[in-house]
Amino acid sequence: MKILVLNAGSSSQKSCLYSLEDSELDISTKPLWEASIDWTVSQDDGILEVESDRGEREIELKDHNTALATMLNTLLEGETKVLESFDEIDVVGHRVVHGGAEYNQATVITAEVKQAIADLIPLAPSHNPAHLEGIDAIEEILPNVTQVAVFDTAFHTTIPQRAKVYPLPYKYYEKGIQRYGFHGISHEYCAQRTAQILQQPLESLKIVTCHLGNGCSLAAIKEGVCIDTTMGFSPLEGLMMGTRCGSIDPQIPLYMIQEYGLSADELNQIFNKESGLKGVSGVSADLRAIKRAIADGNTQASLALEIYLHRLKKEISAMVASLNGLDVLVFTAGVGENQNELREKTCRALSYLGLELDCAKNNTKPVDENIATDNSKVQILVIHTQEDWAIAKAARACIYSSM
């Protein structure tokens, strides 16, 4: 069975192709082909990087509308070719950020499911439109293939009501206004991988997973179950992110409407696309560019990073409070996996919890590794999140269960 995975993020598009012949999908299974599009370099230009067991290539992109088709064509042509025809693909699995309260497991995509994803666009405006674009593109290229939606919200359905229900009139909870949580595919994968790396039962661990990319969220995981998370009704709540503000005083948007006459669409643009690291620094949503600006003496960039770290420290502490303790702190995703200085500053600020970082290990580009000292009371892991692997596994299981 060949499974194509499409994983659309707020500033990226990742994809891979797995060929699965065995009854189980092992963590060591490698894709035949991998591709990623990075739009964080600038608003208009993107970089497509493709790798297969036959070769690799890099393509500059100028058009968002044709980027996905360009990426998929590398399956069939050039030095990365791994297929003779798209007809060889048996199933396509899509990461879908928001599934609302209804979809709590991987689901075969139908017209009804597509409409539900579309209806939830106001709650995930940076993601759900990209998911629908991918689904529509596959329908056009592979009209007969089964497509499966794997929802980021599913892992967080276990959150207890005390963390799920907002302190609004209860009737609004009954209408669906609640904490949903996101990045669930990554958080769940990292929790399971943590248990494997430490060779301890998942049910015995209190874990805080830090998914730090252009979008950022934390999850508090106890006995393998998510009990709290920082993102909420939408992916806008919680930590400061690349272009998203995270949690702010709810009076602020009301004030901005009254004082500046801003519309809902304008506020959505500001809070989702123009805030966070980009908004405060005035430089970029990309932490790499922020650090270069800091080195050049840019004080706004320095402030942006200070706010980012302050909020990260504060929210990790909140997750620890939900867990009533901490056994493992996990860093993952683009920033969490690659920014050793950020990990060091975060762990230093949380030393009161018993974290003790091994700086030598931290500075050697660790992957799926424990970077705590032998004396640390809390283990510190850097895990390469494999959302694509998890999506492929879930899509495959969904197909078999529907047979």
C-alpha cells in the first residue's frame, strides 16, 4: 500500500510517500519521497526541497496557487521520481487542524467532512483553507483515491471539563465554544516516543510537550492522556508564535473595534498574520531572522525574543501545575528541535523544577535524545516530531477498519 501524506502548516507544506507492505508500520519505516515548502523566507517566495532515495532537488516557488502541483509532480519526474503514475497511490492522508467536537478520530473524507472543515475555517483561518486546497487538488489529480482526514484536535478530546469549558455563560459551551487544542498529532507522537526513549511505561509519566514552530503549543500529558493544553477554541490562544499573538486581554479587540473602527476581518489579519514575533520585532516571523537582527543591535527584535521566552516559561509552569509535577520536558518541531540556545534559556529559567540541562548534549544537534544531566530530577528530551508517520499510520488504520 502506498500512502501519500499532505501536512499543511501555517507557513509550510510538507508531504511524503510511504510504501507499506507489512501489517505494522514501524517507527523506523522511511518514506520513499519527502518534500517541504517553506514560505517563511518572504511573503511571496517559497523554497521547495525534495528528497527521495534516487536524488534530491530544490525549486524556487513564486506562486502559492501552483506550489502543491509543482511539489506532487516531483513524484513523477526528475531526479526525485519514485512513481510511474499517480494511480500507484492507494490512499492520501491529510493533517486537518480543526475537526471541531464531532471528529475525534481519523475519518474518510466525504462531501460532509469537507463541509465541516470549511465551516471551521473561522476557527483555523491559517490552516483549514490549506487543507481544503490539498483535498481539492487530490480530487482533481486522483479522483478515485480514498482520502483520510487526521485531526489535530482528536488527541485533546480527553481534556477534563475544568480545562475545557471557558468561564462564559454555559449556553455558549453547549453551542460549541470550548477548548479544543491543536498540534495533537505531534503531541501524541512525542508522548509515545518519550516512553520508548526512556524505556518507561507511558502511563507512569507526567510529560509536558513543547511543540515550537511557527505555530506553538504545549500539552500536559498524564498517564498517556492529554489533560491540558495552551491552544484553545482556535490555534490563536496560548503562546506567542511566529505571526500569532497568543493569549491577550479579551478587552483589546473590543477596544480596537471601538477606538480604531476595525472590522472582524481586519482584527483576524492582525492577530493571526501580523502579530507574534513578526509584529513585535517588525523584522520577521522566523526566529532565525530575529536572532540575526538581535546580533545587529535591533532592540525590537531583542524584545520580541524576551516576550517569547517569558510566555513560554510561564505556560510551561502552568502545564506543570495541571500535572501536579513533572517527569519529562520535551522540545519538538522546527524551533524546539533546532534552537539550542532557546532550549538552554528555557531550562535555565525552569531550574526550580529540578531541570538540569547537559549543555554539551544540547549543543550537538540532538535527535530523539535525552539532554538532561545524570543528576537532573526531570528528564529533558529533544524529539524529532514525525507527524507524517503518525498521519500515515492513522490513515492506514482508518482504511483497514472501513474494509
